Amino acid sequence: MSGAILIERDTSDRHPVATLPPVSRVGLVLGGGGITGAAFHFGTLLAIEMATGWHPDEAEVLIGTSSGAFVGAMVRGNALHLDTFAGTGETQDEIHDWLNGYLYRRSAPRGALRWIRRGLLPALRQPSLHVALGSPGMYRTDGLEDWVHDTVGPLADAWPTKPTAIVAYDVERRERVPFGTEAAPAASLSNAVAASSAVPFVYEPVLIDGRWYADGGLASGTSADLLLAHPEPLDLVLVVAPLAATEPRSGGKFYEDVFDKVGRAALAAELAMIREQWPDAETLVLRPDEAVLDIARPNPMSVGAAIPTFLETLRSMRHELAHGSVWDILHRHLYRDHPAAHARNA
């Protein structure tokens, strides 16, 4: 485990959210999954809020990795709404251009020597997925930072007041680094989101405090075990895992199932640790179904698939959240007599 989550309070009320006292203490884990993974997060969290009246920012602790880091910043910045994800464009082309402006700012590939030293040569000696460590990227991450700034304002240069960990990967030390905890150097929220989202070969690594960081998914797509740094057991561990589907989709590319298997294995080990240390805590994992996967895959970085993935996620979650075992957990921990919750029964 990588250090305790800092619990520092800021009374400036930069992003006030009118909420009722939480029903249960919830640990919210948002896993990686590219731009379509972010769409799955948005659809899932908005569906939960509509069904129960619980706002995701009420989570006692939030862990975000890669696309989940960006969505986590939106949650903590009270910006979990469609305009954050699609802008104000009215046509598909306008939305695509808006997303591309943030996600895909061209970069002259650099850092070849860093990649050879940190990724390629070690992988030749011991083959692994870490061959991508420190690789040159086609795109810069400053667009991701600008997206956070334009959406959450001053919070982008600070840190959320509630316990929040944004997970990146130290290229040289080959270890997970949860920004926002005592185990990590100080970083702004926008810097941490960029580092956590720096997908190898797509984005160049991010330099923070003299060290290079890449996508937190290189260590784990979820890092749910970081919740165990909380000083007291939580009541519910809620995991949204775009890259841990339970079954391969028909017609899917071979690498899709590889990533899902890795994601499932890491998450299963993390949840086993949580159940061992917090036997009374309930866990709920929400994953994309095949209909969502058909849109979100095979290219999780496709801006053209983002809005269709979001819409299909809303449809799928209408059924998933109403499933008896799932709704029992949501009702027990999140549901309150709130006008939004009545939409479920409409």
C-alpha cells in the first residue's frame, strides 16, 4: 500500500455542492479506459445519481486512474454534466472538433533515449508490458490540463478538499504513485490528471518534481486497494471498471480480451485485500456490457465513439441498476427520499 490519503480541509468553498449527509461511507474507484471509458464513467455515475439521489462527490474517498482520473476531477469539481464531456456543440462534427482540441494536440515525438533506457532495454531482458515505459508520444498532455482548468477553474491548480488519489506510474522507479497522498510529491490536480492519463505511445510522459510519469493503468486499471489507507473501514466500495469486462465481446480483437483479463485479475486481487481487511464492507463493480463494448471498442481513444458510448451506457445502466442484487446494494447505501430517485420508478 502506498501511503495514507491526506485528509486536508479547505474552507474556501470554491465548488459548493448542496447535498444531504451521506447515507453510507463510500469509496468510489474510477478505472482507466480511454475517452470511451470516460464516457462510460459519465453515463454510469449520472445514472446512479438519477436513480438514487446520491451525488458522486459525496464519496468519502475517490481513487481515479487514467480516464478515471479526469472524471474524478470532474466529480470533485462539481462538473459531472454533459457539457463537460461534449461542450456546447450541436452537431457531431462540432463535438468531435471540441474533443479533439483537448485530446489530440500534436507533439514532435521526443524522448527516444528515455524510452530505450527505461522501457525497451529492460523489456528485452525481461519481456513485459512495460516495454512502453517512457515512450515518445504523438500528442501533448497540455490539452488535458487545459480541459481540467476550463472545467473546474481554480481547483485545477490546487487539490480537492475531500480525500482523493490520482494514480500515475513513475517511469524510472517502475512503481505506482498515488498523487494526493503522503506517498507522492505535491502536484496540482491538472498535472496529476495529465500524468495519470499519459497513455504510452499516444501521449508523452509528464514531468512532475523532476520525475517522469505515465498512465497509472500500467500498474493497475483500478488501484482499489488504495482505499485501505483510509483510517476507518468504508461501508461500500463502488468500482466503475471500463477495462475489466467479464466476457470477450463477439468479434472483438484479441488484445481487447488481454486488457480485460489483466484488468479483471488486478481488480480481483485488490477486492480480495479489501474483503480480508474490511469484512463488513460491501463491494459493487459496474462494467460495460457487450452492447457498450461494441461501441467503445476496439479503439478506446476514438472521439467519434464517445457520445454513442455515453448514450448506450445510460441505456445499459437502466437495466443494470434495476437488477435485484445491484439495486439492493444501492438502496441500502445510497438511496434517499430524493426527487431524482423517483425517476427510477417513472
